[in-house]
Amino acid sequence: MWTVGFLLMFFGLLAAGMPIFLVLGTCAAILYFVSGQPLIGLAQNMIDQLNSTTLMSLPLFVMAAAFMRRGGVAQALVDFSAAWLGGIKGSLGLVAVVSCALFAAISGSSVATALAMGTILLPAMIQRGYPRSFALGVLGASGTIGVVIPPSLALILYGIVTEQSVPRLFLAGIVPGLLQAGAFFLWVLYYARRKNFPAEPPLPLRDRLRVSWRALPAMLVPTVVLGGIYGGIVTVTEAAALSAVTALFVSVIVYRGFHWTRTLEVVAEALASAGVIMLIIATALVFGHWMTGSGAPGKLVAFATHQGFATWEFLMAANVLLLIIGCFLEVVGTLLLVMPILAPALIPLGVNPVHFGIIFTHNMEVGLVHPPVGLNLYVLSTISDAPIGEVIRGILPFLILLLIVLGLITYLPAMTLWLPDLVFGH
């Protein structure tokens, strides 16, 4: 009875519009009080949980994404993609997919990708005669690639919560991310031929090389991050700091997207976003710590074992659960709410935690474009002044593709694990 009442309170507070960090913090305080633990212990536990060097990488990656979104990096990547995709029907749609994949790999932020690429490409696609709903669908769906392609903020958080190697998780996300981008690319190619969308004029080879040369500095960020981590030169946190410095240099000196005097303004914008994330993390980690101590994960394992659940059945149930929760909560809230309970059950039920990390993040990609509260839907609705229903109509084909890719990732673990196993061993 107590459990039912607690769940009703939890979802009631969410439905009332209370911010997720206040919901989690309130619930954690109530749980501590009811279990007879002093509330001072909640504050101490919060400080202990936040004392993580890996966690410090999050605001730095958010800062790097803010520099790149404001600094002209997105335009350079769009120009690069357009230079090599000219002459193909639906060129701008294909440019949207490729540009979003590249920007996502650099920024690690889905919302930043949808916002930056939507601002640049949406007016151009509408001007060239693309249906607005289709343009919104391409940009909204392609923006989700940032959740899984490294450096992914969601994968960093997953690594912290589940105590898994972040570099291994980064490698595990590469093939699924490319699979998703490839599925979108092929769908746009097919749909553009069917609807006879216009082809952008092809550029001479000399101009293609010139545009490619200009886009090279934009690729410095993933080179610094991934090269530094896998070369054993820097830690994830140090790589995040380097990515922020590199993004600032590229944005101000190379592309001159904003004057250096506005650096503090962009930093303040990034810190405001990072502050929201850190508040959610602080309260959710305490909530998760109580849940783990309560024995809930052990009861979950005992229940699943007693019922004789096969691994594939557990994965299917987990996907259904995550897809439902992802309709109502954003990525960070879902991860920090669910994973403290599910993580201890993975190995006893025969699930590789790294593999499950990619399953989880892909579910969060679906949540970003899934009605009723997919964050990317509202980002694109805001910048386009389009009704949310129009954005949803454009997203639907890509939502189906995302679910197909989710099935492949879930039941073909080799697709996820072969690259990290190749680099680090089993």
C-alpha cells in the first residue's frame, strides 16, 4: 500500500508540472524520513555522490556544445555536406542527416544539434520546396544521433551510475549511431526520389576541396576528445576540458561566429544548462542510492529469476518500460531514475552492461521524438512556429526506423560490443 501511495505521489508531482529535480529531491527526503534516517545524511550523501571527476566532464562538454552552436561550426558542416551531396535528388534532406550526424559527434548534445541544424537548414529546405513537416521530421530525428555517438553526455552519465568504462561505452555507440544515420539516409534518398525533390547543383572538385578544407577545423573537437582518450594521453574529464578550449578557439579564431568579448555570455548560457543537469543529477543520485540500499534491485532480480525470465524477455520488458517512461521524462531524469534499479540486475540476468548502455541510450533517442513530450519536437516547433502536430507527422516515419534499429541493437549484441572488445579485449 505504501509503495502504491509513493508511486501515485511521484507521478502526481510530475503531472502537476513540478521540475524533475524537485520531484526526486522531495521523494528522496520523504524516503529518508520514513526509513528513520536523519535528513542531514541526505545532504552529505548528495555531496559524496557528486564528488566524481568523471561527472565534472558534463558541464565542460555542455560548454563545448554551446561554443560550437554559436560559433559557426554548424554552418561549416552544412557547407561540407552540401558540397559532396550535390546532384542527388533530395540533396538538402541528405545534407540534414549527414550534418546532424557530424555535429552530434562533435557536440554530444541532441538538443544542440536539432537547434543549430534546424535554424540553418529548415528555412533553406522550405525555400527549395520541401514540405515543412518532412523537413521538421528529418531534422528532429537526425538530431537524436547525438545521444549515442561519442562524446555522448548520456553515455557519460550511464557510465557514472553503472560504474562502467566511459571509453568502452563511447566505442560501443559508434556502430549503432552509424546504423541509425544510414537508415535515415536511405529513407530520405528513397522518399526524395518518390516525391521528386530537387537536387542541389553539384560543385566542381576544386570547390569541394576548398569547402572540405574549411570544415577541417570543426573536426578538431572529436579528434582531440577521442584521440586523447584512446591514445591514453588524457582522462575523460581532461578531454572534456580540451574540447571546450578547442571549441572556443575554432569558434572565435577560425569561424568567427562570435566576438571574443561575448565569450562570457556564451559561458553563462552553457553553465545555466549544465546547472539544470547537475541539479537533476544531485537529487537523482541520492534517490538512486536509497533505492539501492532498500533492496529493490535484489527483489527485481529475485522476481525475474523466480519467473524464469529469459534474457530476451527481460530486454523486451526493459525496452517497453523505457519507451513508456521516455514519453514523459527527458534523458537525464529517466537514466537517473531507472538505472540504479536495473543496473544490479543486468549481469545476473545475462545482460552485458555496456550492451545495455546502448540499448538504454537508443530508447532515449526514441523518447526525444516520441509524443507527447519529446524534447526535439518542441525545439523544432519553437524555431519553426509550426504546430506540434505537424512536427509529429513529419517524425513518424523516422520513429518507425528508430524502433527497427532498437530491435537490431537489442538482439544483436555483437553489433554493439565488437568494437570495444576489439580495442580493449573481452
